[in-house]
Amino acid sequence: MVRFPISIFLFINLCLSSLATADEISELRSAAKSGDADAQYNLGRFYGNKQRRGKGKARDDRNAVLWYTKAAEQGLAIAQFDLGRMYVVGNGITRDVEFGVSWQLKAAQQGLAIAQFAIGKRYFSGTGLTKDYPQAFDLFLKAAEQGLPDAQSQLGVMHFRGEGAPEDNVQAHKWFNIAATSDDESAKRLISVLEQAMDAEQIEEAKALAREWLAAHTAG
């Protein structure tokens, strides 16, 4: 039987229901203070919730940052990403975009798909990082390979526009098609637009490539 850290169950109860008890909160804090990175992150999320249901308390971004930091310093990628987000936005801490991006870079380097996508967007737009299309494409591809629809759709955009990737309607359609299987409405709309510039043979080739990709990434 697979066993999950107790902090996961506590977090579900604390943040998603109104049944959390003082003992459960205390147990999560105890695990966090003992150095459990997952518990530290979950406690950070508990404090950072917009509405801490069951306790009638407002969010506490300063404590969220405190516990995200402890987990991030232990190398927990999702904590690094969320800590970076807090710095970028300035929630619970003095706003520092450069420092926030540096934390999200750490998460991306660990392979966290949402961080790879976020950093990829910065390289693509030149916001917070020097514009670098090859870096953006590489990160979008890594996130797309993990199944992130936003990254898959972004690869389609790059191929469609010829920005950071060869202009290629077949490849663009392929990626939009893959993203659309996750109910990405934007990708579905872009497919309709793109098909107006493609012939039947190109469309079928793109669909075949999408099927091959999906089969390879859903096998087993």
C-alpha cells in the first residue's frame, strides 16, 4: 500500500473542508517545525489560502512566505515556485521581481512544469529576463512533454508565428491539437483559425503527428 505523508491529509482537511480541528493544525505545525519540507509547504499554503474555511480567519501572507521559505531552502520545487510568486507579486513580503524569478528558476531547473512554463514566458517576452527564444522554446517543450496544456499551446504559437521555432503550420496544428485534448479552449479556437491556411493533407499530417505524440506519452 502506498503511504502518503500525514501532512498531505492534514492539508486537505485544513484547506478544503470546514472540519479541521485545532489538533490537526497543531500536528501540521509540529511536523513543519521539525523540518518536514512537505509540512512546511502545506502550512504555507494553509496560511496563504484566500479564505481559511473552518477557522474563520483571513489569509496570512507573511506566515505563508515564512513557511514557503523554509521548504524552498530545503529544495522543494513547488515551494520555490510559490515563494518566487510571492516575491514577484509582493504578497507578504517586499516586492522583488528579480529575487522571485531566481526562486522560480530553481524550480524550473528541478523540472517543475509550471515553473518551466513561467520562466519560459519570461524568456519569450523578455520580462524579468533577457529575451531568449531558444531558452523559451526549450522550457516550453520540457513542460509540454510533462503534459502542461499551456506549454503545448505556446509551442503551437511559436511555430505559427515563426518566433523561436521554424514557421510550420503542421507543427503548430500538432501542438494545438495536443493541448486541445486537455480541453484547452484557446487551442481549439486556434485550430479552427489555422486550418483556414492549411490544405487537407497538411491537416491530416498534423493530426497524425498529434496522435503519435499522445500515444507515446500515454502508453502504459
